[in-house]
Amino acid sequence: MYSVTDLTELIRRHVVLSADDTEQVDVNLAQLMRNIEQMITTPRWHEPIYWMACEDCGAWVSSELFGPDAAGGGEDGGFRCTECRFAADEDL
């Protein structure tokens, strides 16, 4: 079994150093990277994290804390934190 370092050295010798020109090296490496990328088993890209301030109290909440149903998001696109949202429900 080869280590990642061994494989890297094989790529350098057989793909990079054996090519006649740098343009062909770039083409070969790009193809190799695409092929390797298809083997990745977990997603590489994550949704960007953003922050929202509660419209009532001003508390900042990270988008990482939002559930799949976007709890706290209002119909107008605003946001209310859990404490303020439930306090408003208790007032009813």
C-alpha cells in the first residue's frame, strides 16, 4: 500500500517531470484533480454562515443555530430570537 506522500511523489515523477511542456502538465494535473474530487465521500462546500439580530432585543444569532424549518424567521424576512418569540406568545 502506498502512502499519500508516495503517491504525490509518483505523480510528480510520472505526470509533472515526464511531460515535455508546462501546458501539458497543467492539463494532466487538472484532469487528475477532477478525478480525485469525484472520490470525495463528504461534501467539501458548506453553506456560508451569517448573523442575524433579533428585531426585539438585538441579540445576534448565527445561522448555524437555525433549524431546517428556519424557526424564528418572520414572514417579512426579519428574525426574532427564541426568548422574544416565546415571550410574545405568552402575552397572547
